[in-house]
Amino acid sequence: MKAELVLKLIKYHYEKNENAFADTVLEITELEEKKGNKSLAGKFKNAMSDKEVRKKIIDDYNFETQKNTLQPSSGLTLFEKKSIYVPKDKSSNLTLFELFEPTDIERKRLKFTSKVEKKIQEIKNEFSNKKKLIDLNLPFDNKLLLCGPPGCGKTSLAFLIAKELNYPLAYVRLDSMVSSLLGHTGQNIRKVFDEVNNKKVVLFLDEFDAIAKKRDDTKELGELKRVVNTLLQNIDSLSSDVFLIAATNHHHLLDKAVWRRFNSVIYLDLPNDEAKRIYIEERLSDFPSLKISKNLDLKKVVGLTRGFNFSDLNEIIDKTVKNKLLYANITDEELKTRDFVTTVSDKILMYNASESSFNAEKLKYLRDIGFSVSNLTEITGLSKTTIYDRLNGR
């Protein structure tokens, strides 16, 4: 056994750094296994797996540590104000999650459906009456799975729930937690869950499919399947104090056992036309110096953004307003429909303005989502005759 590892153990013991202490024990265990000392390595493993031993270390650590902590928000009792330590990946030394106070979270102007808004209120109501439900031996939702395409508000919804519950949020990107050494990935998962368990916190697992994949996939390594098992076991062991939220863009990749771990599943789809119209109106109100034409046709603007998510809309609004405020001339100060037409077309065509890029397929797509021939002439520089010829396949 290397002397420097023993020195590490002594150092972490007196620093009350439970996670670093456990990592060092694991490092010693792996070293002994490589040397062929399986019996000694087994004793180390058994010692660290003893629940009472680990509980004593963790309890002492949580009570005394003052380093790298986030104090939960006010309104909690003295016994609920347990510090949350941010563990790190052993190989990269990067933190395994980010912590956000509820007071630091702002509600985004996303327009969720009435069903989603109702679910948010149900969650808030159940948690405010959690003790009553427990006394009545009734369950309450504390595990939520969010599915849907990118940019539709899954992350914003997770932050909103944390704010509504007045809980700090531990934000974990599971795709960045996967280590080249898969054994370390399992360790990382345990570190995160060990740290937040029994504490009033929202644990948000983003990119959930990066780890919670189907275990029947023959292309996956056996070790990665064991990582999935580790994830499921840790979810099962979470206390009712923790509110777990997982988000994925690829719910079809999830292992079937994952679905049973969640009380509720919400699918966040692309925003409808009404949600997009309200979102655009409210975002434009953020710019008091912006002059908006009374003839601005928001219905047409919304029509041009078919297939866009909230993230796309935000980008379009920012670029349109920026272009108008920075580059508008004296005779054309007002924000008009054509300003949005230009920005949307630029995004769709990826700013490729060469004549050859305006092939029939792209022109037909632009026409189908609401661009008139006059619009196409303006943004492409092509004559109406050329546009008609390409649209008609000539």
C-alpha cells in the first residue's frame, strides 16, 4: 500500500471530506486487486459497504463541513438546513453537479399547456401537504420524467418546479458524467445520490438517456449495463425529501425499467401557434425603445416559424430586434413583418445567400410555411420568373 494514499486517508479524515475519503479507499482497493491481494481488497470493500460505518461518516461530515456548500433557502427548520457538498469526478476533478438557490431562478416566459401548468400546481400542493399525505398513508409525486424534443422547455420546467417548491436545485448533466473508466461513472452516480439523499433538494438529471439506456442493446458493454443498474438502485433508495426530475430528448432509448421509477411523465412538444404568438409579444415588450409597426402581422410571423421551438423563437427575436435597433435607418425605424421574414429565412437557409443555394426544394419549403413569391424575391435576389420556374420544376 502506497504511503501517499495512507496520508490522503488521514488528511481527508480530519477534513471531514467523506467523498474524497471514499474515493481514496476505492483507489487503494483497486491497487490491491491489481497486486493480487484479493482478500485484502475484499475487506476494504466490505468495510466501505457497511451501512452503519458509512452513515456515521456521512452524518459527521454533513454536520461539520463548511467547504463548498450551499445553504438551502430560508424557511427551513434548523434540522433541515443540511449543507450540500458538491462532489467531484476523481479523474478530471470536475464538479458532478451545479447548485442553484431557488432565489436565483427566474421563471422563463414559456407558455406551457394547461395540463402542464396543472401538474406544476399539483406538485406544489402535494409537497406543501406532504406530512398530511404521509399520515394518511397516501403517496405523493416526487419523481418526474420529462420527454420531448430539444428547446421545448424541459430544463426551464425543472427550474420552475424547484422555485415553486422553494428547494435548491442540483443540476446534473449525465452525458458529461460518463467517464472513460466506466467504473468511475458508477462511482460518480453514487456520489451524487449519496450527497443529496435525505435533503430537501430538486435533483435534476439532464440528458437522462446518456446512462439510462436499454440494457438489451447488444452494442452496449456489460459494464455500461451495470451502470444502468447502479442508477436504478440509487433512484430506488432516494428519500421522499428529494424531488427527482429526469429529462431526455430520446425517450425511446430508455430502459423499460426506468419508466416504473417515475410517478409522472410529461411530454413537452413544440409550442403551438398561440403559445408562440404570446411568447413573441412578451419578448418584444422587453425592448421599450423598439418602435413596432401597427401593421406588424404576428400571425404571419408565427406561420413562418413552423417547426420552431422556444429556443429557435428566442434566437429569431433577438436577431430581429438587434438588426432593427443597430442597423435601422431614419426612414425605416419601425419593426415590420419583413424584418422577421428576413431573419427567419436567414436561419432556415443558414445565411447561405448564393443563387445556387435557392434550389426548388428550399424554395418550396419557404413557400409552404408562408413565404410569398414577393418575399422570396426580396430575400433571394432572384426574379419572380426564376422563382416560378424553380417552383414549377422548370
